[in-house]
Amino acid sequence: MENHKQDETLDPKDWDEMRTLMHRMVDDAVDYLSTVRERPVWQQMPEAVMEEFKKPAPQEASSAASVYADFKENILPYPMGNIHPRFWAWYMGSGTISGVMGDFWASVMNPNLGGGNHAANQVEAQVLNWMKTIMGFPQSASGLLVSGGSMANLVALTVARHQQAGYDIRQEGITPEVAGRMTVYASTEIHSCNQKAVEMLGMGAKSLRKIPVKADYTIDLDALKTQIKADRTAGMQPICIIGTPGTVNTGAIDDLNALADICEAEGLWFHVDGAIGAIAMLADNVRPQLAGIERADSIAIDLHKWLHMPFEAGCTLVKNDAAHKNTFSLIPEYLAKKSRGIAAGNLWFSEYGPQLSRRFRALKVWMSIKEHGTERFGRMIARNVDQAHYLGQLIEKSPVLELIAPIGLDIVCFRYNPGELSLDQLNEINQEVKILLEERGIAAPGYTTLRGVYCIRVAISNHRSRLDDFEALVEAVVSIGEELNILSAKV
Ligand SMILES: Cc1ncc(COP(=O)(O)O)c(C=O)c1O
């Protein structure tokens, strides 16, 4: 005992010095965000800087100021780029300041939202109620904030499997009788995280039936019905259909009402992977296309995508609270609820998912929605959809650019195509165009391959993008494309 100083803690020795440093951090953060447009979207981290990240953990303490200096020198200049107005890769959000403040205070308060009787749980419950209202779900539905879309789908599909198995799957596990028999249906455009979920749930990737899509990349309903019928005849046990309003490749919106009808007729669980599209219920120009979402048994929503929450934030809603709770609730004696004190109350979110300890991610959502209101978020979404169509028009006007798929929601897939080049040459040249856009710090579009055609894929979930950003993109794609085309002609 005498070797341990009893007054040592992890708190600063000098609170005033720490206050000054933290004020500087806030000033730097505001400068950083307010000038983001002036910096390149992305830059490669140099080798010398990479070496910094191979060093072992320090044994001795250093000053917080020197750690911050290290952060500013070696981390801050090399961001992913997704807060930049010309970042449209994969499918990201671009953050909110109130989200930053929410995350900051979540760490300062540092509560654990596994359960208990404290304010943070009320905040999460309120955010979930807001989400239910936005989706047209009853307030009696249950929900859970999770890390993102992948986890939101996993949680929902776990409930679906539990509810549809027809026996006590929590107790018995996947029995030999049902192994490989329970089947889940979605289009070939389904996001890969759903396949991972089906695999993790022990049903096997084969049991995720990937149904062909139509020319607009939405699920082919006739093919779906035929597959379900064939599976039943073969002795399979269909349990669930997953609809996607806003697929990751092209933003295609499955016909949710039609899927709900099939689920009703077939007695299947209707899950909606709304990671991209569900929150567009806030946007007047999208909402009608999402009709039927309110009929889902469960919805996965991604708040770090089109709601722009700082990573991570996703949400699962389940219409039948009891089905949700019965899937996950497990209360040992050390988590028993009490009638008074910190362990009182019914808001124990650990009963609704695999995690016990959970961060206060609700706060950033609560602060952001309170600051901006749902209407402004809706306007940001609606504007992105308009911008996608504006970009589409710019592409169609250009003789050397080509749209590769219908514009679904806010995703535009196109390529540089000056004519007289083979598919392989076009695929190669467009890959290089995309990389040069990044390496020159101009823009960060995404990519995909549709029916063998490599596309530059622009996913516009960015509240900082302006129309001139898309003009700049088109100009840069054309000029880099021509540069490469001339070079390849010389070879
Ligand atoms: C349709 C869809 N579902 C699920 C996900 C996975 O979400 P997350 O990356 O938040 O785990 C994505 C990600 O882009 C998606 O587009």
C-alpha cells in the first residue's frame, strides 16, 4: 500500500491548465469545421507519419498538451474526408456540431445505458419515440440505438428468427431439423451486412435467397413469389423478407407495400433495411415512395448516414415490443431491477440487444434534432435528392459522360465514355479517374460495378454540398478522362 500514492488519479494535476488546453481544442475544432471546404477532400498519409503508429504504448506519462500536439501533427491532417462538401463515397453522413457537443457531453457524463434509473435512458427512450413517429410506428413499438446499420439489421433479424422459428430457439439453438431450412428473402442488391447477419444467426449464407432485380434495380416481385413457393415445396421454412428502400449501389427503392402484402399472405416477418432510405421519411419529395414502411415488423435506420450524426449511430425499431424483449432479455441476479434507487425503472436497454454496457449515443441525436428540428433535416435530404437529379442532367448534357443506372434516391452511377473504347478500357480509365480525383484532392466519389460496368458512384448524403460542387465534379471527370484517354492513345 505504501508504494501507491493515495492522491494520484487520472484527473489533471492542474485543472486550469487543462481548461486552457480544452478551450484551445474547441477553438481548433470550430476553425477546422468552418474551413473544411478550403482543404483537399483527402490526402495520402506519408510513410514517415505511418511509422508513428507502429510505436509501442508509452509506459511513462506525458503532458496532455504534447499528446494533443501529436494528434494535430499526425492524425488531423489525414481525415477520411467525409465531412468535406465534395465527399460522396460509400454512404456516409457529414456530421453536426450539436452531434459533436452531444458526443462530448456523453463522454463527460459517461453513463452506461445498459439500464438503471438515470436521465440518459430517458433521452434514448425519447429519441426512439421520435423515430417511431417518423416511421409511422405506434409508440408501443420497441427500439434500440445501436452502432449503425449493420448492427440494426442484425438485431432485427435476430428477433425475426426468434419469432418465426416455431420453437424455443434461444434454448435449443439451431436444431438439425431446421439447419439450412429457414430461409430469408431479399433482392440481389441487398447490403452485405444482412448476409453477415444471416450467417451469424447460424442460418447459412445459402438460406439468404437473393432474388433478381428489375431494370430499375428493385426486387422482382414475381420472382420473389416463385422462389417462396418453390422453397415451400422443397420443405424449406421461409421466415422473413427484407425490403430495401434505397439500395447501396443505386438507391433503388423496393415496393414496400407489395412486400408487406406478400409477408401478410405468407405469414412472414417483414424487415426493412432502411439504413439509407428510412430517414428520408422526413423529406417531402421521398416520403410517398416509402409508403408501406409503417407496415414493417422491424426497421433498421442509420442515423450516421442521412441524419448526419457523428459515427456511430444506428437504430432498430420492432413493432412488437414483446417479441423484441423475448429475444434478448436475460436478467441475472446482479442486474435485477429494484423498485427504488439507481437500479429502479423499466428502461433497461440491455434487454433489447446483445450489449450490456452501452454508450450515451442518444445525446448527440437528441441535441441535433432539438437544434435543427425534423423539418430542416428533411430539407437537407430533399435537397440532396434534387442535387442527384441536377448531376444527372449535367451528365446527360455531356457527350463524353454516360449514366449507368436510373438515379435512385440520391445515388448517381455514371462513367466517362468518349466512345470507341472497349469495356475493359472504359473500366480501367474510370477507375483511374476516380483515384486521381481523390489523389488531387478534388472530390471523393464512390464506385461500384453494375452488370460488369465500373461506375463512378456519387452518393449525395452531404448537407454541405452545393450545386457548384457537382459542376466541379463533372468538369474534373471530363478533363481527367480526356487526359487519360490521350495518354492511352499514345501508348
Ligand atoms: C442499405 C444498407 N444497409 C446497411 C448498411 C450498413 O450500415 P453501417 O455501415 O452503418 O453498418 C449500409 C451501409 O452503407 C447500407 O447502405
